[in-house]
Amino acid sequence: MNRFGVAPFVLLSSLVAAIPSAAAQLPEGTGKDLVTGYCSGCHGTNLIEMSSGYSQGDWKKLIATMMDLSGVPEQEQTITAYLAEHFPPTDRLAPKLVPGDQKIAFEEWVMPTLGQRVRDPAEAPDGSIWWAGQYSNRIGRIDPKTGEVKEFVLPASANPHTVIFDKGNEVWYTGNKNATIGKLDPATGEITVIEMPDPNAKDPHSAVFDDKGRMFFTVQQSNMVGRLDTATGEVKLAQVKTPNALPYGITLDPDGVPWISCFGSNCLIKVDPETLDLTEIALPDKAARSRRLEAASDGMIWYLNASQGRLGRYDPKTGEIKEWDSPSGLASHPYAIAIIDDVIWYNESGMRPDTLVRFDPKTETFQSWAIPSGDIHSGIVRHMRPTAAGDLLIHQSSSNRVQRVKASPAEAKN
């Protein structure tokens, strides 16, 4: 059985019939139809082509993090042989890794439900680590002290994008597919669902809480920004002025003002937390597109210019904008970002393997590492967040892993 709750060979017949266009993208060969059927159930076959390629043994390891083919060993053998023949290891998308003095160590947990595309891990006030299993419609909790993992199934089609916490340690998520925001009681499993007041607001995306207990969130494809009063359940929405700006990442500056990155236009957005008025700041490069951003302790807004492979900084006081080329260049597609002790951390999601990058603003120097997934490299970090102890939480969505990066020289080993 796989994550769809059906036997693999039953799923295959329906998928191959449903997606002939996906089958045409792969090279001809024995096993092509099997690969098309299994893999396209969760993602496009273009992701296979965009991989770094693997040996047959490593393809088997990677597939095992997505679905269980142990019940059909002959098919598993055919699939992995096909992939190893047509998609062997390659350095076509290899990153430019920059050495340096910073030591880090990766600690990881593999989530029990296969193929769930884990994302957006975050540390709760009680020290537990939570994540969103977007494809499996659940969120989960890790006890980092014991390694115990528990998953919570959400209302149908929630497909959570983000998990966050209010000051009372209550667990909230954004229902990216069913236009809701939800609150989970971990003790009982009870879920309170809040629907969007506007039917055009279809996809709550990323979210943050301010000190007043208000949740601010983006509604990406709907081109909106929202605010939830958790005390009353009231949701207010504001339309972004620029069409198809696609508001994506969101953060709070030191004054509690929300800032948003635009993935569909060359803009950042400042949100008035009281009126929900939106002020757009145009980035000078019209081709700029930013997925996420963060605010430093001095109020500087750091953003990732994903389309141009750059790290950027906006000074709200002076309006000055400065950008730095990411080590792997134009195709690096910087994605997730976090700030720890005013040092910038982000990843280069366009590279294989995905890389973790550290940038020190004081010296304007970079250092980077390949992000592992067990003993292979596979996955993309879509969001990263710091812990109270100054560690970094990341994930590898395609290989079902949540990871903690220890950045303390005394604890790190590599």
C-alpha cells in the first residue's frame, strides 16, 4: 500500500491513463510507464530531469522516502534500473560551494507517512518541532529529546502550507487548498476551522503572529494579504494593488510591522498592521522575483531575489537597496531565509544538491554546504526558521525529512 491507500499496481493503471503528456517527457525504455505512473501521482516528471541523478541503489533509497514498493519487488527493480540508466549521477546543476571557518552539523528525523512533502518546520514555545505534511493533509510534532513523532490528520483538502504558534503555545496552520486557517489542540486532536470571508481568497499561504496575538498571512494565488483576530475569529483581507504580485513570504520587523515578498512581481510590501493598508516598494530590477524575506534586529529587510540568484537588502529608513550575487549564480534560485544573530542563512534551491548558504553582513562573505538527505542528497528547503537556542530548522521535502542545523562550533562536527 502507498500513501494513497491503494496497492501500487492499482494506482499505476489509473495514473498512466490520466497523464499521457507526462509519459512523453521521459526517455523511451523498459520501465518508462512504471516511472510515469508512480512518480506523476505526486509530482511532474520534470523533477526527475532536474535531479542530480543517482545510482540504482541511491534511486531505491530516494524512492523509499516517497512510497513503499517492497510489495512489488520486480517493479521496483525495473523502475530503479530505468532511472539509473537514463538519469545517472551528473554535475550539471552542481552548486559552487564556498569554504569557510563556520562549523555546522545536521540532525534529521524521517517522517512516518511517505510522500507527504514535509515543509516549514518550526519550534513551538515548549521546544517541540512541528511541520506541515502538505501532500498528506496533516501536520506533525517531533519531540527532539526522545525522537517521538506524532501526526495529526486535518480536515479534508486542507493541504497545510505553514505551521505557526501563538504566545499561548497553540498550534495553527494555513489551509492552502480549502481556504481556511485552523487551530489544533494537540491534547485532544480537536481542530477549529476558520474560513476565508471572501470566496476569492482561496489559498492561505505563509503566516506570522505579532505580539498582540494577531495572525498576518499571505494568500498567494489570490493576490491578497490577510489578518486574523484569534480572539474573535474575524478575518480581514486586503487586495494587493499590483496584479499577480503573488504575495509569498511574510515576516515582522522589530516594530511588529509585517513585510511581504512578491513572487510574481518586483516588489516588497509593507503592511500597516492596524489598517491593513499596503505600501509597495519596487525593486530596481524589473525581473526580480522574491519568495521569502526576513527582518534583522536593525530593521533592515533581507530578501531573496530568486529569479536573479541574489541576496538583497532594503533599508526602510533610506530606501537604499543592495544585492549580492549568490555563490552559485543566476540559476541558484535562493528560496528560504532565516536570520540568527544578524547572520543571514538561506538555500540555493536551483542547485543539486540543494545548498545551505551563510552570509555575514559585517564582512560580506559567504560560506555554503551541501544539504544531505540521509546518505544521499535530495530535496528542497522551502522555509527555514531559527530555534530559541540559535539553531536552524530546515527540511528536505522530497525525501521526507525535517532537519536541525547546529551552528555552534562546540557542537558541530562538519
